[in-house]
Amino acid sequence: MNQRRHQGLAGRAYILQNQVAHVRFLPSPSNHAFVYPTFSLLASLIALEKGELDLFGGRLFGYGTIWNRVTGLRASGYLHDAPGDKRTIKQKLVCILEAHGHPGQDLGNAWLMTMPTFLGIEGINPLTVHFCYRRGSAQLWIVVLEVHNTFGERHVYVLECAKASAASSSGFKYEWIFSRQFHVSPFNDRSGFYKCQIIPPPGPPNDDGFPMPPRPVVKLTLLTSSHEKKLIAIQRATNSTHLSSWSLLSTLVRSPFGLLLALPRILYQAYILHYKKQLHVYQRPEPYALDPDVEHHLPAVPNRSEADHPPGGGSIGWQKKSFLEKRCQIRVYEFLQRRSIETGISIHFIPANPAEANMSFEAEGSQDLSRSVSIYYRSARIFAIIFMMPSPRHALLLGQGENVFSVSSEDLLEELFKPSNTLSECRWKDSLAGRLRAKTVPFSLSLPIPNHHPLDNPATIGSLFILYALIFLGTLEKNLYNFFHAKFVPGDEPWGGWTRLSFTPSWDAIGSFRKDTK
């Protein structure tokens, strides 16, 4: 790279040497702290997407793909990805701003602070920060915190600088307090608040550089619902150098695995907190919907106040569907497509996941709005629940109780899944499938179990395989946790859905549960 181009990159891209520190205060017997060095990239979003930051023909560093290069960035690793999404990071950032009520056309440029990929490996990026500037203004406009967890989920918090409080800690320029909306650590539930404090870059990207290289700082303090300080996480840039082939190579030589250590470090600290500090684990909750209207129709989620109006809204990235969930989804959709014609009922599946498309099944010529049912769901787990449960009433009880889905009309759903009176040609398979499904519910639940499941018409080896696999994997999960002596917060075990339901009013309204005493 010639000297002229190197000078042109001076104010548009930097390699940051960071110090990442975490300090836990609560619960007090589990006090814990650690510090790690990391490095990240601070890059002009416009220059990045124009390819102006590519090094050595894009082989050393480049934008657009992570393959055939030492380090790189690609748009699909950031913000919201829809199926077949070809948008750039900036285009997706504009959509995020507009979804939160900000004029997307006002976005001029932004600093992207993130960790690039290494040798085609896209490690976890716990925190990416987008420092956004208005077009034609040198004043910081909005800060977008993009949080990724180890479950493959993503969330954004959109923080407007004009609404920031005066920073209470010396050195920080902006401060916000907002409700937590995303599950990051298995040792915390989703209740409480974040206090975010930042020292931003000195200004928007420019070709002239800055008198002092930027050293941004982001500090997150986790507060309990009563605003007690529970945990502090801080990323502080201790050194900043202009991005160049030489500076990047020297950084990689000094820390050849620095970009790949985030996940191993997270797992190691989780081991310490769980086995040495004796912190119990919370079950991963399903993310909140990005669309407020969809979230309104979903079952209420614990640890969330109706008065909370966080700047982040819902999540932008969900876990991918498992193979078995996909197979269950296909079975359910095939069945409902046929039943919508037979019954004249219109069915609408409306996901919370913004990457999932709505799915509708409507009888031709049907105009009766009273014969329409909408099913809102947070997770593809809905299809496994419908497939596994012996009846729609069982599925409703478990699915709503576990905050997975809700329906606009329970009566129409039951009508759709009404067992057929037609005798199956494969009675032994039907009988076996029925026995398997009966084992998934408590024997004391006073709900009738039909002799035939509507999705088995007739039961097939494929149906039995899916049932066996779902039951086996559920049992295996429980046994593995027990083998490794993993301990969940009492009542929050992944396999404890029916037990949790036994303590809710909905259980008393539908069935009964015998509580054994010793």
C-alpha cells in the first residue's frame, strides 16, 4: 500500500488494543472479577463498504466475505438478517433506526467498532457498537449497541444522544439507563436495568485524522430491579493505531488467536461462576418480538413490567430451527393446508422472529372472518409442541404456559385438530405413537388423551422417528446436565414445563396436578 493511501486511511480505520474487565457484586458470596486483553477494529462504515479499507487486495483484510482472506467482515454477521438478505450493514442500520422512530435518511456515516473474522472463522462478537452521525454534522447522534449471545441470538439497544443524561462518572460523555431486554448471561435473568456510559470517538470519520487517535470506552452496569449494582462490564481502548497492512500483521503476530478467544474465555468464566462460585443457571428465555403488535399478542413474559419502554425494543436475531423442528413444521403446515379447505377455517401463523415470514392457509372463497384463527409464536418450538402433545388442549396449556405461543381462538384451533373418526390402516403405529405422546404429559393431568393424533393420518415410521428423537433428546439433555452436576435456579429447568404449570391458575382451570409429599 502506498504512502498516499496510508495517509487517506488515517482518519477512517483504526486497530484498537482493548482491556475488557468484568466485576460481579451480587450475590455477594459469588463476587468475581477478571480482565482480558482484546483487539478490535474501529472503521468508517462508508469507507468499509466501498472497499477503501481493503488491504493487500482484500487478502489481508476485506469487506464482503470472510473466505480467502486472513481477516474480514461481512454484512450477514451484523444486525438483522432476513432470508436471502443482500443489504449492506449501513442499509440494515438505516432500517433499525427507522424501526425505532428515527429518520434513516439522516444517517451520514458511522463508526463500526467490532472484531473481524480470522481465517474464515466467525467467532462470537459479544458487543458491536455503531456510533452514528447525522449527515453533515460532526455531533454524535445515536449509539446502537448490538449484543450477541452464545445461543446465536442478537439484540440492539438504540440510544439517542440528545436523551442521554449527564454522565455521573468522570470522563464519560454520555449516560443512559434502560430496561434489560435480552438474555446474555445464564447467571442472570432478564429483569433489571442497564446503565450505559461511553466515551465516543472524537468525531465522525474523516480523511484528515485526529490530533489524538480515538480510544472509545463503553461501560455497562447491570442494575437489579431495585437499582442495586450487580455487575460491571467495561471495554476500554488502551491503544489505537491506524489500520494498515503492517499494523494489522504486527497485531496478529503478537496475538495470533486474539480474535478466536472470546468464546473459550466466556465458557471458562462460566465454569468458574457455576462450579466454584456456586451460581445457579437460568433457563434461556425466548427473545421478545421486534414488532410491538406481535409482542402484544404473545403470552406475558416473567420479569417484565408493562411500564417498561426500553430503547431497544425486541430482538433482531433468533436461534436457527433445529432439524426436528423443521420436520415438525412441515408436518403441521401440510396438515393445516388440508384442514383449512375441509373446515373453511383460515389459519395465520405470525412469528416474533423478524426473519421468519408469516404463513397463511385459507379456504378458497372463504369470507367469514369469524372462521379465522391467528397463531402468534416466539419460537419454532411451537411446532414440536403441537406434534408431541396428545391433543390441542395439551399443546395450548404447555405452549401458553411456557410463553411460546398464543392463539386468537382456542375453539377454532381445537376444531382444526379434531381427531379423525377414520380408522387408520396402521393401527400398531398409531397405538405406539399414542403411547409415546401420553408419556410426555403428567399422568395426573385430567385432560382426555385421544386414541388417534390428527397429524398421524396414518402414523408412519417417519412420525415415530420424530417422536422418538424428540423424547430421546429431551431425556438426553436432562441426563447430561445431571452428569455434569449443572444446577438450575429451582423451578427454571428446561424440562420442568409441566411442573411450573402446576403452580399457575391456568392449570387449576384445566386440570389437576397431584403434588406428592414425603
